[in-house]
Amino acid sequence: MDVQLQSIHFDADQKLVKFIKERLSKLNLFYDQIIGSEVFLRLDKSDRNLNKIVEIKLNIPGKELFAKKQCKTFEEATDETIDALRRQIKKHKGKLLVK
């Protein structure tokens, strides 16, 4: 799977990039036809603790899946976003089996 990662207004360290790519690769266990993904890492300018935003767009044949989560850390936001995408993948596969 092709992973494009963009950190907006900051530079993501290699440890975070590796973590995100490892988590994304696990989605292939649920659906092996994922073409690619775009990951956007963003810092919210508020003073709250929940200022890390992760947006992931998955490209699959005939459709795009999208999830966005905001948490205290990028790792936590990544985990929650990938969980949301996993649920969307299962729902999409269920619709394919019905047809």
C-alpha cells in the first residue's frame, strides 16, 4: 500500500512516521485491495490538551474511506482513526458480499 504522509505546519519525526505506517499496514489484514492512503497530521491551535488531529483517507477500488480523530497524542489519534477505518472496511465488505 502506498502511504503519503503530510504533517502540516510542523515536521513529524521518523518514530511517528514508522508508527503510522505500521498501523496502516495492519488494515491489509481486513481488506487486501487497498490502493493507497493519505495521512494528514495537524496541530490545533487551541490551548486544550486534545490538539493533535489525524486525518486518513483510504483509496480502495470504487470508493474512498475517510476518518478524522482528535486526541492528546498523535499515536492515540492514529489508533482511533484506524479503528474507525477498520469498521468502515468491514461495512464496505459486507455490502460487497450482499451484491
